[in-house]
Amino acid sequence: MKELAEIKKILSEVLSENRSPDKEFLTVDEAAEIMGVARSHIYRLTSEKRIPFSKPGGKRVMIRRRDFLKWLETNRVKSQSEVTSEVEQFMKNSRRTGRKPLKR
């Protein structure tokens, strides 16, 4: 019976959080949780206008999920295999293919 009570408690906590991945807007807490940073870091990013956000009614900071995830993808560092693949593709499509190398 003790286990059942504990399961009910956990379930009610999960349901009360109301953190659906389908939500269009994130709170500062949710954005911080996704990034794994403190709330203060998200507030700093908004005050520096480094991430897009809204303040409906001039009070609470809300961040559109789609914009936030897109922002997270900016300045992505490519893996070594991605860079190698791009170089090979560039060399394959280079206009200088078949020509003699330039003399320096």
C-alpha cells in the first residue's frame, strides 16, 4: 500500500507540471531546463536580446519553442566527418577539376 501511495504522489506531480512537448511557448524555467542552465542565464540572454522572446502584458517572459530550438542550433560545430564530407564534395565539384595546378 505504501508503494501505491508513492506512485500516486509521483503521478500527480507529473500531471501537475503540465510540461507538454506540444506547448507552443516555454517559460523561463522550461527553457533553462532544456538547456541545462540556471534561470538567471535565460534572463540574461533575454535582457541582452540574444534569444527571441515575448512579454505578453509586459510581465512574464515567454519563449516560442520553435524559435528557441532554432536558436539552440545556431553556431553548431560540425563533426570531423561532416567537414571531411563537405571538403570531398567541394573537391569533386570544383571547377578546377582536370586542369593543371597553378604555378606559384
